[in-house]
Amino acid sequence: MFKKILFIIMLFMPLKIRAMDEQAKLNQLKPEAKEVFTQFLQEARETFPKQKIIVAEVYRTQARQDKLFEKGSSTTMVRVSMHTKRLAADIYFVKNGKILPYEKAPYLILGRIAERLGLTWGGRWKVPFDPGHYELRGVK
């Protein structure tokens, strides 16, 4: 009996950990942004119930942003990002533990959902083209 209970706990434990991790990330946002991103993720998952959608990064310290900028490894081309202001999130489709590239996932539909909710979508940008990036502008 104990083994069955332990197996059931282990089976569901990773799901709870992921959910807590995502909620912790969303809690890093400013309240106005958290509300919009929560609605966005709910609608995204309702629209794509068979796809795995993850929140990769939300808040980024200025020190981290500076390192990414200096290394040239960040798609952002600014020293102060909307991530450092707690108004942005990187959200991706994932399959087999890998982020799906723009060509292989319906990012355009996800972008339209975001825009309808008032978010700016990085998939509309020419440089840098960033289809996994979403931000809430107009909030201080």
C-alpha cells in the first residue's frame, strides 16, 4: 500500500513543481502585468490544449541583463529590458523538452491572443525578431 501511495505522489509531484515554478515566475511581475499574463496563459492553453506552453523567463536583474547584452547572447538590444521592469515574459511552445522554433509552432496565433489582451508581441519586430517575447507597455 505504501509503495502505491509513494508512486502516486511521485507521479504527480513534477506537475505540481512546474505549476509552482510558473506561478512563482508570474508573481515576479508587476500586478497589472501579472493579471494580463495570467489571462493570456489561460486563453493560450484553452486554444492549444494539446500543446505544452511554458513560461521561460520573467524578471531579469539588471546585472543579468548587462551580462547578456555584453555577451551578445540576448535578443534584446537594450541595456534596460522590460524584463528588468517586471513587465515582460518569454513564453514558448515546447516538445520533448525543447523549445519549438517559430516555423514549427503556432506563435502567430499566440501573438494575436496577446495583442488582443493589450500585450506587445516580439514576433512583430523586425530586429530583433523575438516570437517568444511578450510585454506590457504603458505601465510605470
